[in-house]
Amino acid sequence: MVARQRQPEGWYPLLIAAASIGVANSVVFTLLSDLQDKYHFSDAGLGLIAGTGFIVGLVGQIFIAPYADQGHAKRLLIIGLMLAVVGNVCFALSSTLLTLVMSRAVVGLSNSVFFPASRAMVFTMSPTDELGGRLGTISGIELAGFVTGPVIGGLLVDPFGIKVPFLVCGAFALAGAIMLGRCRLPEPPIGERHRVALDLLRLPKVRAGVLFSIALFVPVGFYDATLDRYLTDMGASNRLISLAFLAFGIPFALLATKGGRLADRKGPLRMAFIATLLVAPITFIYGFITVPIVFILLGIVEGTVQAVGIPANSAVITNSAPEGRVASAQGLAGAGNLLMGATAAYVAGTIYESLGGRWVFTIASIGVLVFGLLAALQVRRTAGTAAIS
């Protein structure tokens, strides 16, 4: 009988913190239509709230993430969690579109501060042959928190009002910060000092990892801005909309560790490419669904596919980064995601209002394909036709 491997010190507090920041970041997405109905702003305002979080996060991923490679990883984790607390309190106190947008900016910055530092920490804790599996675990836990936030929002908003869900989810982030602050964490290797991570784009595999990451993230900006409205217009209740988030998140959370281990065995580039090819048609089909339960069932399929693709791509980026630049590389990929997410979110509300859901998801599916193929070309140009392996 094989003895169970002992996890590194700080592993479980890191996972709990990742879940809590996911909860704090996502609660707003199941409450957007409620905020819109209460404060009377247009569908374009939905995109403004969602997109602002991406734009602010973009700045954090490029300019703040490199500090995790300079001996400040744990400090950034704590700061990210505390920003999530502040942002959710601000949401609870907001009553206008402007203050809602500002609250989303604070919450969006929190995730961009936490995310690259957490991946650098995982890299430091993991042997090479277990990196994909551990990246899958933290991705799964983080997404489990991300889909739990909307569930909490959907369950609490009707009986307790619009403010309570934000305060409850902010409390989760506060608990994560307290727990993480009390434990010892290994410090990632310190690399050369760079103010921004853009120089890493000179490396072909980093470029491929960034493009694969964007490809898998393209639909998120559209989902964040319009999914609540889309399902509400189908006749879905707040609780059913919460189930739509769970339908994606549960298979991802359960399978992401195995998905990461599959990437360790089969090759992260190959698995990221396959996942991209599968996500594109799934995204397209969403636009033609008229029954909420069918949408939920398809979400289970997408969550399963992403449980392979996201850990695989995270391993691509981590393995491609020079020594001491893991957080910077992860921040660069995250910045690409957020730039795409912001662009999608800002236009999604307008597209939905004028053209409807079919065009929203058709455009999203085309984006997945385009960025996936660009990523594959980066690899093939540098390593020949057998590179996707």
C-alpha cells in the first residue's frame, strides 16, 4: 500500500484563501439583474460593471504581479484578500451605477493581486511531475469558490435583500486573509527585477500559453456581463441561475486535479489545444438554447472540458517562464485574459440589447477559435509540426 504523500506546509490555507477570494469576486454576477432593477441602469451598465473589474485587474496583473517574484508573494496574497473585503463592503453600500463600478474596480484588483502570487507559490511547493496536478487543484478550488459566490447571492438576495450577500462573501475573504496570515509559506525563487512582465512575450511558448489562456477565457467576459440577464429573460429564477454557475463549477472543481495530472502525462500543450477546440462549439450552442435546464446541462460539459484545459494551460505558462519569473508570466497571461474579458464585457451588453443572445455567443465562439489557432501557430513556427504534444 502506497503511503499518502504529505502536503507542503501552508498548502491547505492557500487553497482555502483561493476559494474565499473566488467567492468574494463572483457574488455580484448573480445579482446584476437585481442591481439593475433596483437602481435602474441600462443593459450597457451591466457591461460597465463587469468590464471595469477586468480593466483594473489588467493593470494589477502587469504592474503588481512581478513583485511576487521579488520576495513579496505572501504579502500580495494578503493584500488581495483584503481588497476583496473592502470591495464587497463598498458594493453593499453602493446605490448608483458609478459607485457600483468603483466597487467592482476594487474587487477586480483583488483577484489580479492574488492570482499570480498564488501560482508562483504552487510552483514553489510542487515537484515538476506534480505541477499540473497541483495547479489543477488550486484552479478547481478557486473555481469552486467562484461558483459558490453566485449561489450565496441567489439564496440570500430574496429573503435578506441586495446588501447581505456582499457582506457575507466579504466575510469569507476576511477569514481567508486571517488564516493565511497566520501560517508559514515558502517564498518563490527571486528573479531579475522587472517592473512589468511584457518582456516575456519574446519567448514563443510564453506567447502560446498567453494565447491559449485568452482563448479559454474569451467567453467569460460575455458570460459575466449577460448570463444573468440571458437566463432571466428565459424565465429562470435567481436560484436556477445559481445552478447554472454550479453546473459549470462542480465538474471543474471535482476534475481539475485529474485534468492537471492528465496534462502532466499527455503534455500540457496538447491538452490545452484540445480543450480550446472543444470549448468553441459549446460556446456557440449556448446562443441557440431557449430552455434554462438545457443551458445548465451544457454547462456541465463545458466545466468538464475546462477542468483539463485551464490546468494544462497554467502548466504551459509556468513551465515556459524563466527561473524566478513564474508570477510575472502568470500575471502576463492573466492580463491578456482581463483585456479580452473587459473588451467582451463592455460590448456584450450592447450586443445583447441590440442583437440578442445568439450573436453574443456566436462572437464569443469565434474568438475562442481564433486565439486557439494563433496559439497553435506560435508553437508550430518554433518547434515544427509535432509541437502540439
